[in-house]
Amino acid sequence: MEFESEEYTSNAMWFVAGAAVGATLALLFAPASGRTTRRRIKHVARRGGIALERTGQDLMDKSKELYEKGRGLADEAAEMFERGKKLVEG
């Protein structure tokens, strides 16, 4: 399940990056004045930045969640080890 969310996030990042590059190239080759083209590029870049920021935040949230799960598993493993050690010693 976690692998699927990582794959989804990775695919989303590549999609956003590809869309930004494609939109920028389309604007550069579109017949428009320099001022209009620069304004469009600025708009597309701003939207791409917002999308990347959201994706980055999602990655941070998922990373924190995975860290907490891993930490819980490590704590459980340490607890089981101590219980097993007491059984053997005792």
C-alpha cells in the first residue's frame, strides 16, 4: 500500500514537471508579443511552483507518517527482545 502511494507521488511530480516544461515550450513558440509571452511564462511558472510545493508537502507528510510507523515498529521490536531476554534468563 505504501509503495503505491510513493509511486503515485512520484508520478504526480513527473506529470507536473512535464506539464510545466510543455507549457513553457508551447508559450515560447506561440506567436505572441514578448510582453504577453513573458506574462504567460510567469503565470505558468507560478502555477507549477504551487503544484510542486503541494507535492513537496505531501511527500513530507508521508515521510513523517512512515517515520512514525517505523519508530513504533522499532519500539515494539525492542520490547519483544527484552521480553524474550527475560524469558531466557529467567
